[in-house]
Amino acid sequence: MSNNVKKIMVTGASNGIGLALTKKLLLEGMEVFAVTRSGEITGVSNDKLTIIKGDISNDASIGEVADFLSKHEIKLDYLINNAGVGVDLMDEVPTADLMRASFDTNTIGTVLFTEAVLPYLNNGAHVVFLSTAMALIRNVGPSAPAYRMSKVALNIYVVMLSERLAGQDIKVTPLHPGWVQTRMGGETAPVTIENSVNGIYKAILENTETGKFWNVDIAGIEAY
């Protein structure tokens, strides 16, 4: 395989945005390392696709993904932190179980997974985090308390990480993918998966800033 083929890791790649993005990246000629809980992706076969079993909410599983990268001497050009949950989108009252489930994946798991993968990023790499405009202060409403708060915390981590990595030529971007027609977004959402994925791909390649919030709906940076 040519050395100029870009290597990209996508978490939560078995369905929804993650699956569609994986297919898009393969079509664009990238070498994709797709992380799924089952270690499988149905209906996708490509010689540039490597499927890795991994659960970002499990410390041991995160370590196994990092060990895989180390063992195979893989250096990534992009890391797309797509895996996430929305378990209380229609709720207004927070509960302990849903708060824990949300933070375990959307915040703690995503942060620890990123930290484990950082040593395996090339100079000039780009780390993208799927967040939500629902977590911007001006957009806060009474619904989805655990989801919103877990993504607010993630946004703060991204800004902190951008400052930590400022001297290492690694960009980090929190990204709103739009309100998308997925299992989480529902069939009545205004944005198709295809349009969202095309917008994410644009951000992956074209965003030149670090630590700034990218909104696919406007195809650019917006203030927190």
C-alpha cells in the first residue's frame, strides 16, 4: 500500500454516521481503522478497511485498541471520535443511571480513548470529536440533560487538548454533524446521513483552526 494513503480511525463505525463515514472514507481512498463493539461491520468489504473490536466505555478495551496500533506500528493521520449515546433526548429530569451512561461514553470514554491513541498520531494529524450544537450555551433547553452536559464537558476537553497540543502540529475539532436521520436523530430529522457525512468530510480536510467549534449546518466555524 502506498505510503501516501491517509490512515484514519473511526469509532462507533458499525451503524449510523460512523458506518456512512467509513464507507465515504474508503471511497475517497483512505485506509480506515474502524472501531466497533462487536468487531464487525455488516456488508462492507474493502482491502483498505481494518475492523478493530473496541468499546470506548471500557478501560481494558481501550488498552487493547492502543496495543493493536502499537503492535502493528500504525500511525494515524486522523482520529474521528464518533461513538456516542443519546439516552435521554426526550427527558427533562436527569437520573443517575442515564447521567452515568452518558458521561461514561460521551465524555470519560471518549477522553480516555483519545489519550490512549494520541501517541499513535502523525505530525499534522487532525482529531475530530462529534459533539452537538445542543451543548452550546445559547442553545440550551430543558430536554436531554445528560446528553447536553456530557457534550459540554467534551467541548471543554477539546479546547484544553488544543492548547496542550498547540506546539505539536495536531489539530482538534469539536463538530456538530447536524440533526441527522439516524436512530438517535429520528426519521423526521432535517439532515440526511449522506449530507452530514459530506459535511464532516469537508471539516476533516478543510478546517485549519484548532479548538474551534465546527458546525456542519453552516460548513464552518461558529462561536461556543
